[in-house]
Amino acid sequence: MDLMNYIGGKFEGHSGGKWLDVKEPATGNVFARVPLSNSTDVDSAVRAAREAQPEWGGLGSNERARWLDSIADGLESRYEEIASLESRDTGKPISLARAVDAYRSVANFRFFAGEIRSHEEEVFEMSDATNFVSYRPVGVGALITPWNLPLYLLSWKVAPAIGMGNTVVCKPSELTPMTANLLMEVIDEVGLPEGVVNLVHGDGLGAGSSLVSHGDVDLVSFTGGTSTGSEVAKAAAPQFKKISLELGGKNSSIVLDDCEIDSTVKGVVRSGFLNQGQVCLCGSRVLVQDGIYDEFVERFIEEVESMKIGDPSDEETDLGALISAEHLTKVEGYIELAKEEGGTIVTGGYPCLPEPLANGNWIAPTVITGLSVDSRCSTEEIFGPVVSVHRFSEDSEAIGIANNTRYGLAGSVWTGDIERGRRIADSIHTGMVWVNTWLHRDLRAPFGGVKDSGVGREGGKWSLGFFSEATNVCVKHD
Ligand code: TXE
């Protein structure tokens, strides 16, 4: 299958004639080709978005919310197809693709339809004047998304962006283009006005950087790696584009000795290994208090070893393949480094899988103990099924370890004492902390990181704020 760009309401071919093979992570087989678009394609997509913006931005918010609901309906009618495409394209288990990716893609459009309907102008009275604050569209948005949660993250940006009256050009990851294509099919079927949502396929250096630096793009919303985020910021800053960056993380799961051990073991395993550890929020460092250390680590390893790794299309599978051979090499490099840094691999290795899976990007969930808390493996983002476990005595020590990284995205605390959990959570320098849970999302809550994990917040009113320009009109009374 050869994919096409979607520009000005039409699926069309790209310039330059370059393609990239799309490989199934579980088998290494090529199953599609994605266009490697260039600046000419980006330019026509931005032009289409610019032309469509005034009329789209001029619609009332109820009308735009109705369009979001229609897209949600269209996606919902293809729920199972989204799950199986996402599972095939990313290597994640079908059960996860259904419960997380397909579910959230529909939910994102429905949620923002509701948010936009209830979003109101604000009024601030003075003794002699009234301020009317309205939220105008920013203009044309560039939406750049990664491969770990392809449609989940794309819909998280498209829905609020167009809901607030912007038009957009999407650039999904070249590794996982299939569900972005499906979203364009849905948008086409529901008859969204042409040019409101455009899609340019391609890689970062071709399509991605041309889009970010395009002179007629007003806003950039990017989710991806921290070093790429820095390139995106450098390209966008001189033109003063509005920018939101959701980047990497090195998050800690802090296990206190008063925790409820059964649910904590399950929660910390889920946090470490969901989506093969390829979620920016994953708890890849587990900090365990002295009093419970031995028992917890034993139970944790048992639970990790009980996970079923294999065919992503099997309903029983817990862990699938890593996204690419290159990414597998990166993860393997960190495991080798962990040994050099004095770590002990307590569980890991390679699963033995039958054809046609033998050529996929497989690695077993890996747990490392004995690493120093300053080591590279315990402070850098590995973004794979690799977790290091560390021992601590005092709460303050756990807080120090959790904060000892360039990242500041998320974390979790596991305890029987909610007040103590809240106190620790308040001292962790990240954008989000969960207590006795992980990745429990209320879409109204802010999402984003501090330090090298990014700039800005998305979610609920924060998304509506980012995708709009708050404008004040002050009227002096007679
Ligand atoms: O992501 P990239 P990659 C982390 C993770 C991973 C590392 C690299 O540690 O190992 O990032 O992953 C587009 N201008 N995360 O290389 O490069 C690219 O085409 C504009 C964390 O896959 O960040 C894709 O669409 N765009 C992360 C998107 O950026 C550019 C999820 C993300 O790609 C570009 C994924 C450029 N110069 C990886 N270069 C998270 N926070 O969840 C690339 N792109």
C-alpha cells in the first residue's frame, strides 16, 4: 500500500519521488510505503490551510464542535480497524491498541467537542470600564507527532486545534503513518471543509523541519524526543511562533514501605512496561524503601517474568515488539552500558519466537539492580522495556533521586499514607505525579513537563489556551 498526502481536501501524490518502507515491528516485513515529502509539498499544505482558515475560524464554536463530534463518530465506526492498524504499525499488543489508542482517539474528539461548547468569553469589570476577553484562533498550526501513540497523540492535537478555529498541517511519524491516513479518510468521509486538516507524510529532516520553519505557520505543537524538540524550538523561535513541546522523561516510581504490596507490584510493573516501556510517562526507575525492598523486588520480578511477550495480534499478549531495529539497538546499547556501570541484569534477554516473528524487534522485559543513582542508565531516557531498581531509606533521599535527572515529566508514589504521598509528590520537580496509580488521566487536567521534558501544557483549558490567542477589549463606561 502506497500512502498519499492529504492537502486541501484531496489525497495527492508528493514531489521528488522518494519513499520510505513501512515495516511491521513484529516481523520486520514491509507492508506499506510512506511518501518522503519535501518543502514543495509542505508549502502547498500550508497554503491550503491558510486559505481555509478565515472561513473556518469564523464559524461559531457550536458548529465546530459538531464537526468534532462527526469525526469522533467516524472514528468510532472504525474502532477495530484503528486498533489492528495501530497494533500492526507499532508492534503493540492488540488489547492495548484497542483499550488505549482506539479508545482515546475517539474520546479526544468527543472531549474537546464538549470543552469547546462550554468555553466562554471572560469579562472583568472595573469601576469605570469592562474588559471582554475572547479567544481567537492563532492561524495555521503545525502538528508533529511521534510513533509510540500515533493516533492518540495526533487526535489530542487536531481536536483542540481545529476546535478553536485554527487550520492545521499534520506531520505524523514516518515510522507509523497508517492511522494518520485513516484519520484523513474519516475527515474526508464526513466532509470537513477542505483545507481545515491537511497531512504531509515524511521524515523529520525533510517534511518536519520545512513545516516548523515555514514562514506562514503560526503555531507548532510537537511531541517527540528531547533533542528533536530542541531543534524544533531553534527553528520556530526566530519567527516567534507559539510553541508547545512534549518531550522525554525519566520518571521514578517511589515505593514506600507502607504501601499495599499487591496493587503496588501490579501498578509499578504496568508503569514500567506498558507499550514496551515506550511511553514518555513510563516509570523506568523504581525506588524502593529499605523495609520492603527484598519482598518487593522478588514479587516485582515474578510479575515481570509472568508477562507474555509475542505476537501483537494475540489477545493474550502483554508485550509486543519495539518500534524499529534501530531503536532496539539503542535499547540494547543501554543494557550493555548498564553492565559496564556495575548493574546486574536480574531478568531480561531475548524471547524465542516462531516464524514469522523471528525477525522482529524483540527484547524481553529487563530489570537491572545495583546501578548507582547517578549512572547514565538510571538518569537517561532509554524508552524501552528496561527498568532499574534502587534502594532508599528516607523520604528525602527518594525525592533527591527522583529529581536527579535533566527530565521533569512525571512520577508516581505508592503508599498507604495519602498525606505522606502528597507531601512527596509536592517535592518532585515534574509536571505530573500520581499517588497509588499511574497514567490515570482526566482529560481536563494539565499535561506536560518541566526541565528538559518540555515547554507548555496541553489538556482541557490548557489546550484551548495554547491553540488560541486570548484577546482583551477594554470598553470605558460613559
Ligand atoms: O523521535 P523524534 P524518534 C524519544 C525516545 C526516542 C527518541 C527518538 O527517547 O528514543 O525520542 O525517537 C519528527 N523537525 N521519544 O527519533 O525524532 C519526526 O519525523 C521537525 C519520546 O522517533 O523526536 C516525528 O514525526 N520534526 C517521545 C517526530 O518529529 C522532526 C515519543 C518525533 O520524532 C524533526 C517518541 C525536525 N528536525 C520518542 N526531526 C515522547 N515524548 O513521547 C524529527 N521530526
